[in-house]
Amino acid sequence: MSHSTDRSLALAIACIALGLAVAGYFVGQTLYNGQTGVNTAEVKGLAERRVSADRANWQIHYTVAGSDASDMATLYARSESELATIVATLEDSGLVDSEIRPGVVNYHRVEYRDADQQLVEARRVLNGSIDVETTRVALVAPARAALNKLIAEGIDISNRAPQYTFNGLNDIKPDMVREATRNARMAADEFAQNAGVEVGGIRDARQGNFVIRDAGSDYGNTASIEKDVRVVTTITFYLTG
């Protein structure tokens, strides 16, 4: 291949790289080995999918407190009553027993002291937790809203943000890899057409990691039900002509 053809290859890359990237695939670089006469084009193919989370994990904490002189049996009975109220609210929201797992109740004593470290007040505190795990992720938001009403009724609840995850990656991997590979081939064909050469077989192929992010986010992956899945393949094609 002549030096003028080499220059044409380089110019073609610069001209079409931007347009190809916008289309979802792009030329990374073109390599030329003058000793062996082997010409190759390295291209990247992108595939993206919008999916919905298929599992939600949500933790709820509730607290019952009384004075240091409070009867522990009475305090524990209050804790059990509030647990039952929270569980009933979750069930009214459509969740079932298998999705609701009450945890242990922890006891601790809290002391309040003045600047001279003299005891001013002491409280007995019971902390309980409930773990919710469900594949019916659409039920979680209404259930959280229902629990907020219990706060207005005087129940001390920490209504933590749920974590939404997508576990169906293996089901979409093959199609996404095929799509990324097709896009890489399209990029190579477009490059070859502009450079006046033809695309041959594959010399080398590398698949990047699948990346799952909350829809529209570049970093989080558990806050949103909607997710973006992305993979990039890097393929080196032989060029002829």
C-alpha cells in the first residue's frame, strides 16, 4: 500500500469518527504494519438496553423508648404492637409474609449528662428492624408512602431508601453482544468504504464488561427501578484492497 493510501486511511478516520460515535459505534484506530503488509482496522461496537429492576431490598427500622424506670415487659409489648402495625400496613400494600422478614429487637440504654458529666436523664430503647425483599418492585413505593402515615401517628420509623437491582443480565447478554458486534462491523464497513478498501475477517475481538447504571446516571446502580445496561466490544478486522 502506497504512502498516499496510508494518508487516505488516516484522513478517513478523522472524518468519520464523530459521525460513527453518534450512531452508537466508532472507529478506534487503524494500524498498518509496513514490514508484513498487514492492514487492520480496530473498531468499537456499542450496545445499550433500558431494563427494569427485577428485585427490591428495603430495610425498615422502628424504635420504642421509655424512661429509665419503664417496665421492660411493657416496653417490649409496645415494640411488638408497633411491629404488628407496620407488618399489617405492608400487607395492606400488597406484600405477603414471604416478602417480609422481621429481625431481632435490640435493647440499649441511653444516658444524657450535663457539662459536669452528671446524669440528667436515662432512657431505655428498643430498636427493631424489618427486611423486605420482593421481585414485585412496583409495590415498594406505595408501601413506603403508607408507612409515612404511621410516622404521623407517632410510630418512630426510619423508612430507608430501597435498593433496586437487575439480575437478568444473562438473559440479554447474547443479544447485546451480537448487537455490539454488528455495530462494530458497520463501523468497519463505513470506514472501508470511505478509505477505498474492503473489510476482511476478524483478527482479534475483545468484549468489555457489562455495566449497569441507574437510568440517566453515570455512577449509581441501586436507586432507580429503570436501569441502563451497556457493553462495548473491540474488534480488529483485516483490510484488503
